[in-house]
Amino acid sequence: MTSVIGANIKRLREEQGWSQARLAREVCRLAGINGDPIGRQEISRYETGKRTPREWLPLIAESLGVTVGELKTPQSLAGSPLSLPTLNGQRKDDYVLTIRQTSMRLVALDNEMHGLPIADAAAHSFKKVHRRLGEGDYDPRYERDIQAAAAELAEIAGWALCNEAKFSASRRYSQEALYLAKLSGDRSTELITLQNMGLLAGWNGRPREELAIARSVIDSGRLTPRAEAMFRGREAQGLALAGGVNSSDAARIFDRARSLLQDSVPDNEPAWAWWVTEREIDRQHGRALQEIGQWREAIPVLQRAMQPEAGTQVGYRNIAAVRLLACLLEVGAWREAEEETAKLSPVVSEMSSVISLNLLATVAGKGKAMSDAPRNLKDALHRIEAEIHEDPYEI
């Protein structure tokens, strides 16, 4: 939870007008402890991500007037400036914090308005950090912390490039993220990067590679419940799409992933695990069923995946609606397909996920060619095609 918790502690402390020493005193007061078991330097370590508060986390949250859950949740960008922090000039722990703030801002942008395009900004930001790492333009005492923060930034760039269907570039940035994560000993970023590489393999039609990545991580052990659920979902997708197995084997693994999400959340759950929910597992399960042609079975799963959830939403959530439309067309559920088309049409211009738009274009084109499809549905699919290909700067 380092980057999210640390940045939230710093933001909330500054909103109170408190110094780090003042926050430390408030925590000790609430704990009923005399002396300084936690001091200014420890608060600084929490804020810069050098350490993660565990037993002190509830007391820090109480001191700042928030819940533990709020400390663990990425801050929305609502009401905040959209500019990214500057990555120039700093060399010590302030540089670490700025890199992590850049990553947080990019993730929040990615989840705004069905996902704003962030790949170019993320790649450009990482290239700046990568250059300074190569030149040694930083205080060597903070090298591992800077490497860990850079790994997180590279992981975000790799994910964003994949979402924009720039698969070769995505692989390069993901490999850089994996290298820096291992170099700095950042297991959390290593795991999310391996998840992204599994995703990338799946989108490139390499399900056996997706399966191999997932199983290698699961076999290594040391996974928290949500992290294991994520890789179980990836394992089930790879298994279903690799062929030669009964789909019930994959279904059992998806159920295992869902059951893991019922476990209580431990203190060491990775910061990125907030998006691993039952709806996310439903999206993965629906994808597998749709792609292997089990369209009727996929429909209720994808409908569940589209149910609203509390908290921050992922920017790619509309892909479940696209897959649902594909299944409805395949089974000839024309009225339901027309209803889904009407829901998708207004948000096409807001969708920045190129892989989602490419899939939607394929689905719309196939639906238009179905001889039994009603004229009204074909016209609606034609309008969606036109919206996908219209000038993005038209208003």
C-alpha cells in the first residue's frame, strides 16, 4: 500500500496544517504511549513509501479523521488540477515522492471518464526517470527507493500502452518495470507487472503464455488473497483459451478466485489490489466464455460484471458491455442487443481504450452482416461504426 497510503497521509496531514512531528505526537497520544515509539522520521518514511505502516495504520487514520479504507484508496482527481508533477530537479526522497505522485495521477486519469488516454504521458514521464537513472543523477542513498518508484511508473506505462493496442511498446516497458522491480526488491510491482504481461499475452493470442505466467506466480506462493485471485483469474482465462480442456475446469478456478475475495484483507495487500473485485473476475470469466463460443453461458456473467460498484471504477469497464453485445448477437437476442447498442452508442466518443474500440468495431461489423438481424439493429450498429471512425476532435 506504500504509494497510495504514503501520498494520502502527506496530503491529509498538510490539509490539517500539521508537521510530521505533530502527526507523530497525535498518534502516540491516541495510543496512550509516553515517549516517541513513532516520530517525525517514521512519518517521513511512511509518506515517501520507504515503509508501510501496519499496526500504526488505524491510529494514523484516526488522527487524520479518516478510515483505514480511505487511506488505502487512490484519491480521485475530481476538483484537482490535471497537470502532472514535475520530474526535474529533485534528487532525494522528494524525487521518490514526486515519481509516485506522478504514477497516482496517471492511474486516476486512466479511471476518469471511461479512461483518459495516458500512454504517451506515462511513457514520456518514465523516459525522464529512466534517463536520470542511467546518468546517476540522484542521491545514491535513495537509489533503491527511486528504482522502486520508477518500476511502478514503467508498469503503468506498460499497462496504458497495452490498453491503446501498442503491444510491442507495452512489452518493452513491462520488461523494464520487471527489471527495476527485481533490482529494488519491490515484490508488489513485480506481481502487477507479471499480471500485465499475462494480459498482454492473452490479447496477442498467446493463451499458453498467459497460463504459464499465472501458474509460475501461483506456484511461487507468498500471495495475498486478492493477488492470488487475480492470478487465478488469469490462469482460468489461459486454461480456457488454450483449448484441449473442459471449460468446467476453468469455471472451478474462477470460483476459487471469487472465494478468495471473501477473505479479510490483510495489511500487506498490494496497493493496486483495490480493482481486484468480483466484478473484475466476472469480466475475466465472461471474456473466456465469449471467446470460446459459450455465448449463452457468458451472458449472465457479463451482466453481473456490468453491475455498478462502490468506490473507484476502472477505465476499461465498458469492455464487458462490448462482449455482452457480441454474445447477444450470436444467440439472436435481437431486442436485448438493440438495448445494449443504445446504451453503448452515447459513450463511444468517450472511450479511449483502443482494444475496447477495436473489439466493438469487429462486433458491430459482424452484427451488420447477420442476415436475420432486424433493420433497426443494423442501423444502430452502423451508427456505432461511424462513431468509432469519426474525427476524434469533432465537437
